[in-house]
Amino acid sequence: MRHGGQILVQALRLNGVTRVFSVPGESFLAALDGLHDSGIANIVCRHEGGAAMMAEATGKLTGRTGVAFVTRGPGATNASAGVHVARQDSTPMILFVGQIARGHQDREAFQEVDYRAMFRPLAKWVAQIDSTDRIAEYMARAFHVAQAGRPGPVVLALPEDMLSGQACIPDLAPARLPLAHVAPESVSTLARALSTARRPLVVAGGSLWSQQAADDLARFAAAWDLPVAVPFRRQDRMDNRLPHYVGDLGVGMNPALGRALAEADVILSLGSRLGDTLTDGYALMDPVRPQARVMLVHPDPDQLGQLWRPDPGLAADPRAVVAALADMPAPPAPWSEWRTRLRREYEAWQTPRRTPGALRLEHVVTWLADHLPHDAILTNGAGNYAAFLHRYYRWRQVGTQLAPTSGSMGYGLPAAIAASLMHPDRMAVCLAGDGCLQMTLNELSTAAQYGATPIVIVANNGRYGTIRMHQERHYPGRVSGTDLFNPDFAALARAYGGHGERVERDEDFAPAFERARLSGRLAVIDLRLDPEALTTGATLSQTRQAALQARATVGGA
């Protein structure tokens, strides 16, 4: 006989879980008891959103299911941000939510929430385990659903009396995903279609990727002389230094690459859904009037035909498909000049454009690109500051970019903590805006408690920069709700026992970063940026002036 918490934790162990993230609650005390001597590390966080984001980042890093535990009611609502990231980023994850006792349900009991209704739009599967002797069954299904097809989050509610109840049941074997098989004739069909192109473009994305897949993609692109682009925040899917890599499609993309997407006549998507972010709100590709032949390879058959009429579509693991394509004989490539042009435009986009101030973010990012080891893990959340990272950093290895394709603020610090705990021998660097960082700033305490050593670089301009940009474009000069009051970030890092310092000039960044690295502790480098430095391409004044001129032109007409 075991209580439900012990049964549940044994299922975690059998499925290879070695670390979970949590904020404790009385609703799942039995699970905490099960974790006590299980050998599974329980990283106790300061906010449920941070715990869920750390679990999601762990899923990204490992390709296996990340796990978080939170309490009922407000604990679950706080954690929902991380579930949303996992859904839109196709990351395997299980969120366990404590629940009220079964006999109190449907009486609006203390912190009662219907989790099936709450999480249904966010998760692949939501369920409540109402019987202790079915815990192993639900756990087996949860791990399978989280990782099968298009990976994603699962939410399991755990009524406290069910979890503390006793049962004598056997453990079930860990989840085993179906064997991946790609028929040779399917790959031949893709190859034949691709060979008819004049302006082909390969888009390599999705969450199912590996270093072997990146190597296969490089081999395939070189043999066929194909240009390869990646979706928003999937830039580590191919070594950016290779001549066949042509950039990323999405928020802040190179306008020349956006035009190339609109000009392409055959598009091979390996794992990407080719959604609104990648296509600039479908302005570059219209599902109603497609200008190109679209070939889709996606692990979820329900995605094929949802936006585009695939010609052909293949429900398969893109890693297996790209491996097979790399072994196909290459045809003559009449598109070599096209590929050369796209790479040339990418290189031009990489040339830093000077922004105002004595300390410039483009200088910081290009220094990082030149000096960080290949296996350094870079994380970020959302904000204009991230556009500098996307534009000027060159990723070289799979598993080194942790960033939310959902555009969630506050993600960078929890992700960097998870990365540092997972790979203590590698450098974890978080680039965060001052507004973005303050969404999860309290997780510095978690980092200090468990010995995580991320280096956090704060792009501090005293505002929510992205919203200010949109504000100046639509309501120039009418500033409302976008200014920030910030703490002394460096002093706060020191208060947590870490290393902290402020940088105000380009020449001071490199030595400051070296001191942070050598400290061997969590570190925060506070970059004091010129408020005029709004985007990679325009200052605040330029953005405002362009909007005013556009209004004057419309008014004059």
C-alpha cells in the first residue's frame, strides 16, 4: 500500500524525471512527501509563473517532459503563463495542480477552479485524477500525450484527498513513443517537387530538432545549394555561419528576407506551421491566395491543411525527413544565384547599425557573438531589446537558444536558471529588458538558493520599449503607461549574494562580463542605455517624426 503522492512520484522516476519545479501548497502535501526521499530534485521557486517557465525551458533543453507542481486557485492561474508558452512553442510539459477535496467540488469551495474549463484552450490535454488507484494510468497517458506528435503541455489536477489516499497498484512502464518511419516514396515526392523550383526556400522550425538534424540539414542544403531560413526564435536550428543560412522569419525580420518569402515559388517547411508571426500577419504569404507551392512536414497530421493546402503534406518527424533528404541525389540547381543573393542580404543585415549613446546594445550583442563559447545558452523574454539579439548574434549549436515564440515577457531569467541547473558546466546568459526582467525578478532568490549561476544582462532604458515604439507610431508624442521606475539591479544581485555592476560605456562591457564570469555566482550587469535607442533601425525621435509626417501627409491629402 502506498499513498497517492508516492505512486505519482514513482511514475515520475520511471519516466526519467530528475528535477521538478514547484511552489509548495497544502493541496499537494502528499506529492511533496513522495518527493522527499525520491532522488528527484525539487526546485522551489518564488512564483508559479517562474516555476512553469523553468519546467518549460527544461523541456526545450532536453526534448523530454518538463514538470512543475503548483497549488490550486491562484497557484494555477499564476502558472498559466508557462502553460501558454509550452503550447505555442510545442514543448512537452506536465503541470500538476493541487485541487480541493472531491466532496467539496461544485460548491465554490476555497480556491476552487474548474481546471478542465480553464486550461482547455492552453493545453493538449487536461484531466483530473479522481481515483488513487488510477494515478499510474493517468501518468502514463500524460507523458505520452505531452511528447507524442506535436509536443505540448498537459495539466493534471490532483484532489488533495485522492492524493493522500492509499492504493495497492502496480507501476506502469514509462511512455514509449511510436516508432518513426518515413516511406522512401514520400521523401522522393518532396525531392521531385523541390527540384521544380526556381526560387526555393527551406524553413526549418518546430520543436522536434537535434544536433544530428542540424548536421543533416546543413548537408542537404549544401548538396542542393538551398537557402534555409528559420522561424521566429528557432535560430539555433542551423549553424548561422554556414553559407546556406539566410536568416530568421518573424518579428523584427530582415525586410529583404520577408520579400524573399513573398517571392519564393516552392517552400519546404520542416516542422514549422508557417503561421502569422512568420508571414508578417499573412501579408507575405496569404493562405487564401498562396503564391508558392507549399510543402509541409509536421508531426501533427491535424496541422496539415489547417492554414495551407500542402502539396504535398507529410505527417512525420522532421528530423527523420531531413535525414532522408540529405541522402537524396541532388539535381542541377538553377537557383544558385537566388541562394547567393539571400545570403548576401543576410550578411548585410548583420552589419551593425549604430544607435545613440555611449553604450550601444548592438556592441554588446556583437561582442557576445564573438566571444561566447559555441555551447553557451542564451535566453530572453520579450521586448525590443531582443531584436538586437536576433539580428546580431549568430547561433552555432542546437539547444543554445531558449526564447518564447509566444512572446512572453519574464521568460528569460527562469529559463536561464533552468539552463544553469541542467548544464552547470556551460555558460547561461540571459538578455532581458528592464520591464521584462521585473516580471520574474524574484527568481534571483531561486538561483541563489540552488547555486544557479546565470549571467543576466539588463537592457535598461526605463520603459516598456516595444509598447513605446507602437505608441509613438500610432499616437506620436502622447506617452501613457510605458515609463518605468527601476531598482538598482546590480545592488539587488549583490543583496542575493551574487555579483552585480553597472555599465555605461561600450569599452566597459567586456571587462564587466569577464568579472561576472569569474565570480562563479549569479550575476547581473545593468546596461544603462540611451532612452533614444528604441529599435535596431530607428531612434525614438525618428519613429515619432515619421509618424507625424505620415499624419501630416494624410491630412494634407
